[in-house]
Amino acid sequence: MATGDSANEPNRMSRRSVMRRAGMIGATGGVGMIAGCGGSGGSESGGGGGDGSSSGEVTTAGGDIQPVDNAFANTTTDNPTNWQHNVYNFTTPYEHEMQNDQFQRYNIETGEYTEYALQIDEWAGSEERVVLKVRDGLTWHNGDPGDPVTGEDLKAKFGCEQIVGNTVADHYTDMQVVGDKKLELTLDGQVNKPIFRESLNYQWIDTPYRLYGKYIEAYEDATTDSERSDVKSQLRNDTFEEPYGNGPFQFIERSENRYRMELYEHHPDADQINWQYWDVQRVSTDTASVALNMVPDGDVDTIRNYNPPASVYNNRQEGHLTTQLPALWGQALPFNCEHEDFGNVRVRQAIAEFIDRKSAAESYGQFGQFVEAPSGLVGNIAGDNSPSDRWKDWVSEEGASALHRYRDAERGRQLLRDEGYEKVDGQWQRPDGSRLELPITVPSDLTDWHPIYQTVVGSLEQEGIKAELKMVDSTSYWSDHYLAGDYVGASTGWTLQNQHPFYTFGMYFRTDNEFMNLTPGELQAPPFGEPDGDLQDVDIDGLMNDLRTSTGETQTEYIDQLAWIMNQTLPMIPLIEINDVLWMTDDDWDWKPEMSDSAWQTKWPQWWFPRMGLLKAKGSQ
Amino acid sequence: MSDKNTTFNSVGGSGAERDRQPSKADLYRERLDIFVLTPLRVMWSDWRTRTGGLIILAYVFVGVVGVHLIEPAQTGGPRLIGPLQNMQYPLGTNNLGEGLLAKVVHATPPMLKMVVSGAVFSTALATVVGTVSGYKGGYTDTVLTTISDIAMTIPGLPLVILFLVVFEPSNPFFIGVILSINAWAGLARTIRSQVLELRDQSYIEASRIMDVSLHRIIVDDILPNIMPYVLISFVNTGRGVIFGSVALFYIGVLNVPFSNWGIMLNRAYSTGGALYSWSSLYWIITPMAAIVVLSLGLVLFSQGTERLFNPRIRARHAESIEETGPTTGD
């Protein structure tokens, strides 16, 4: 079963997403897993992950109580002793969401941003600068209390983003620490504030200057590209053995089966929490079994997200609590754009015509919907799992109708014939007479992805293209295949979990293009609205820069253009969009909001509710 | 003792028969009787071999003829239909809408190829090495035993994984050989032990005194005694190939481009959650039944074949011997 609490979430932001896809970050306890399912867990000591009995009584804002369960447990399928803690190193990085604080909270349902660890202290878009400020009272876990989190730590964060070239770094060119708590960014032109605001989503204060400052200084001192590249390489390769953090729980111990954190009483929100420990339990990769055994006396208190087969979902028992929220994400079929066949835009279009995306979504199960017009626009699934056309909100009416829907197999055949391919005895042959083949590399552990790609293979096989799934162990899939661009067809998400098209387009043309061996500057697309028109050069960089700084109708025009280019060039084919399913137990835990409350529509309630006082341990009688 | 049925011909029968030189047709008829009909009669006389043989024949039939009668499974059909609910899909469908009957049928040929190639490779190699090593002794034994010991010390699973990663095989015959690449050594050592015991038996001693060739002693005197064990090992190796393919598929090392019962099982378990609902259990039971029944057929067949290698029982069922044997008298 696909597992890992970080399942289905290769997309916090570009850097984190890459690491999540690489199966490395597990801030959700799902370290090591990427997609589909939450890892799940069980405490070694049993009882809902709670063996915090040693500590027992906890004084909280709610008064003195004796929690029934003194340790909240989420899960991982990894061995915690294998984790290192440089979050910019792709190899088994780990940070837990309760161990570090997020910049801001974004409610998907209301579209509302709530500042948390970081405030935009001063926005002067017209002056092309912004001042950011760290939340008061935030301290590192290196003392009692530890050092305060400062503007320098923020500089380390934004500096590291710049070094590795993540999307957020597109927005600024320089930075300066202002006082103890503030950082001023010099913007790269007049940046659109909503776009900038969204770039702060799913970002964490997780770069203490004492650890990351050396990279920032070396980068500042570097005078040549080679030197800058060396710094980046060093940042990517160094490992930090000791965990660090500034969140409400601090690391205390780990074994091969458990990573344990204890309440950090100096955190500004510590008084919202009435239990002592947070455990990340190592559990079986059979998430279905883990999920079903969460109650009545299971060891696991939450699986962050897990897409269950109907047979599992329908077997939930009393004490199981599940809800769902838009993943703003879904699975895609990326191509190696240097491949002899699939480097050809027309061949990619033909493949898209042959693939039955609707059937692929049905194979995924009840929590997925097909992407109506593959173009990088998020919003194909509603909260109740029905199809949605929210994606049209991003483009003009003309732009939406122009986007090709890719459901015309006959056009696909004609495209292949035009490119010199020939169908002989029901099998497509390449111009040299060999069979047209499309092996699709898929991580073997992410089993909830498999039905999607099996359906894709089925569609192509039925059309006469030799397709097959190549299962590769997840630990090597990301580092040796997808991130290395070593595949013909592969599997990944088509968003970075940001809604704004700037970020999805940025993923195709600025982040993942490297993984798809795509050179955006060489892309060609047919004229807008004419899918069968002659291919012509397009200016991706120019359009992206214009999009970043535009608003209103002008912005819609640029999105129209970029969506069209994506829709026609298809370096990856967005297949389906999904909802994430959260699993919790309420036998020992009091989840305050009603299940219909919009508070649940924030990624992820399991990490936000404790900080907000919306999750409490039940007291014993 | 080394005996060929033609030996009976030479010592028995009437004087006229002794004088008559057998024609070519007689020789062919005799060989057909000895090598084909007699074994079939012996097999048919034992219910285990009979049942096992019929099961294996059924699988071969499905693998050869069934694949032409039933279209390959295609995605996009109705999903998760239970067995016998829709006669277009008599065994039901999976989560992709593929008919399970079609999946099972079309997995049969590559599965049989994998099983047979793996079992034949491993058993044949083990039998040759073990028999020659045990019977010849001396330097030959030392060399072959050393090779076997080295092979036994190499961890099987990593070796298989290494071969699979390096060669990325897609041919089922080759995959079968790789999956059983490390199974021969232990079997060879066991066979060697048995042969060491057998070589001092009086009838083998007699064959040696009569200057019977090494080849004939091994084939006629030794192999029949070890064949029951060899055949059981053959079956176990075949089953090991099936189970190995399941495990290696699961960990992502074995990427087979063809249908496979193990893959069906794995998908039913991992993506279908078939273990957690009675209503979808058929999805797991179907490929499991295919594996279990074939395994049972192989085991029954091998158990009964002990009689096949017993010279006395063979003689009793050989018509050519009865017709020409001493009991007819002059």
C-alpha cells in the first residue's frame, strides 16, 4: 500500500516537493514516502501511541488533567535512525511538522491566509521591496529556552532557496537583515502580491543560521558560476545528524521504530497542548491494515492522508474519523523530452489522445477525477469528489474553450502517421520499422498510483503501442530515475500543491524541466486555438516574468497563453486530480471542529489543530 | 541391475521368435512401448499421478488453446464485478475492469515457461552434478563439491536480484532460470549423498563387474532410485519460481511485461484491499487457486512417479515384455 504520511504530497513547494518526491522529507511523519497514502503508525507501547505515562499529569491551558493518551502518534514506514536533517539534501532528510513552524496557514476552502511564524511586516510592491518578520517568542530547541529565531535565520531560509533555485527565489534579487527579527527582500520588479503570498505557503522556518549561514556567506562571496555551483553542491550533499527545530515539540530520542518528541514549553502555543509526547511510529507498508487497526485499541492516532480502496474505506469502525480536502495535486505522465520518439511534441499529443484519463481516474477510486483539459490548471475535483470546472476560473472563456481536451484517438493516429509512424497488424511501428514503445517507470511502493498507470498502459496497449510499467523501488525511483531524467515515461505529480498557475507552469518550465530533459527555450507550440497549426517558437521566460508581475485581465491573458503552451507541448500529461483523505481516531482525542467546519480544509489539520487548541487529549475519569 | 527391456527379448521367447530378427517396425513399436506407453500406463495406474497429470495437462491446454479462445484482458470494462454475475466475466473483474478469467488464462503460458525452465535448469544441473560427483568420487567429486559449496554460500536472493538488475530479462524462460539460479547447489549435494550410498549397493557392484558403462549405470541403476526425490525437488523448484516471481515483483526488482498470477495476487492485495472485504476476496482467490491447483498437480504427479522409475512395476506394465517374455514358454 502506498504509505508515508507525506504520501500524495510531493508538493509543499518546489524544494520540499522535490524532496518529498524523492521520498525524503517526512515532516509529516511520512518521511520516505511520497504519494498516495499516509504512512501509519503504531506506538511500540501501544495505547494510541501513548506511553507518556512517565510524565503523566500535564499542566495546560485547560487546567490539570490526566490524559488518557499522553503521546500522539503519527507514522512513518522508514527507519528513523536513517534520517539526516539537512532539508536541502535529497538523501533521507527529515523534519517533523510539529518540530518546526510554518510561515502561514492557507485555507483551501476560504482562500484565506493566516500569518503564523512569519509576517509580511511591510509590503511595498511599488518600491519593489518587502519586509518579513519572525513571530515574537519563537525560539530554537537548543536551550531552555533556546536562542530566539531571528532575521538572520530568515536570511538563511531565503538564501538557501536562492542557492538551490527554488521558485520562491524568482521573486527577489537581494536580501538584508533589518534588526533582530526582520528581513528585507529586494523584489525582482513589481511582484504580484497574491503570487508572492502564495509562494510562502507550505514553507517552514527550518534553517537556523548557525547551521546554514556558512552556505549563505559562501554564496555571497562566490564570484563565478562555478563557485556558486560548488556552494549549491555542498548544500545538497552535507548531512546534519542532529535534529533541530522551533516548533511546539522538540526531539528527544529515536530508535529504529520510533522518533519521539516532547512538548517544548517555551513555544508560544505550547499552552494549547495538553499532552506530553508526539511520536512518529514506524509501521508496516500495508497502510490498509494500519488504518483499519487504528481503532479500537490501535497504536496509531492519525494517518495524515491515505487513499483507501473501497473495501478498506467501507470497513471503517466507530472511532475512526476521516475527512478529505483538495490535494490541489494529482498524478501525471511526464516524458523524457530528449527521447527520440517522445521528444516530439506531436507524438506526445498523440499519446495524450490515446490515454483514457477518465478511466484512469476511475481506477484510482472515488477520490479522483480526470483532468478535463491537460494544461496545468488546478480545480478538476470538488470537495465531494465530483468533477469540478474551477480550473476555468484561471483562464478566460476563450482560453478555456481553446484548450484541447485530448479524447480523439483518430486525431492521435493521424498525428503519428504524419510523423512517419505506421500501424501494421494493429501495432504502431516507428519510422525505422521497430515497435513504438513507452515504458513507464513507477515507484513500486506507491501502490495507489499503480492503477492509474496500469490503465494508461492498458489504453496504449489497446491502441497498439507497446507499453509497460517498470516498477522501481521508491528509494531509487526519485534519485536515480525521475530526478535524474533517466526514463522514457515516468510518474509524478503535476502541481507543487499551489493553486496559482504561476507555480504549476513554473514547475513544468523552471523546476521539473530539468528532470524531463526539457529545454523551455526550444519549445515550439501551434498558434493559440489552432492545435493543428504549424509549430512556432514560444517565449516561455518572457511570459512567466509577465505573469509574475501582472494582475487582473492582463494576468488572465498570460495564463491563457501559458496554459495553451502547456496544453500543446505536454512535457507531462496531467492525468487526474485528487482529494486527500485524512484518517484520525477520536477515542482518546477530542477534535474540536465539526467535520463540516472549514478549519479542516487547511493542510494539514493534524499539525494545525494542536497549535490552535483545536485538538485535545481526552482526560481520564 | 542395469537392464534394458531388449535384454528380456534376447533371453526369452520361443525358438522361432528367437530366430526371427526383429524388423524396424518392431523396434520402433518396442521403443514406443518402453519409453511412452509403459510410463503412461504406470502413471495411469496410480490415482495421484493420474490426477496430477490431468491437472498439468489442463494447464497446458489452457496455455496452448485457451489463450486463443479467450481474448486478452482489457482495461475499461465494468469494475469489481463478482464472479458469476456477468457471464462476459465469469470470474469477475478487478479494479481496472479487466476480466480475471482472461488474466489467469493469459498468464498461464509465461508462468508455465518460467516454472518449467527454472525447474528443468535447476534440477537437471543438480542431478548431473550430484550424480557424477557422488558416483565418480575422487578428483571429480572434489571439484564438483567445491563448486556446489561455493554456490551454496552465495546468498540466493541478492544473486537473483543482481542478475535481474543486470540483465533486465523479459523472456519467461530466462526469468525462470534466473529465479532458480541458486537452487541447484543444495539439491546437488543431497543427490550426491544419496548416490554415495547407492554406489556400494550389490547390484551396482555387479554392473561394474560386468563392465557396464558409467553412462548406463547412472541412467539405469542410479537415477531410478533418486528420481522420486529429484521429481519432488523439481516440483518445489517450480513452485519456488512462482513464489519468487511474486516476491521480486513486489519489491520492484522483477518487471515482467507479461501477465503473472503473482502480480495479480499482489495487485489484489496492495491496490485492491481484497483481503479486507468478503466481496472482493474473489480477486485474490482466483490467482491463488491457479497457483495452488498447479502446485497440487505437480506434487501429485511427482509422488506417483516413484512407480514410474521402479523397474519391476515398469516391467509389469510393458506390453512388449509380456508379449515376448519367458512366461509365454516354448
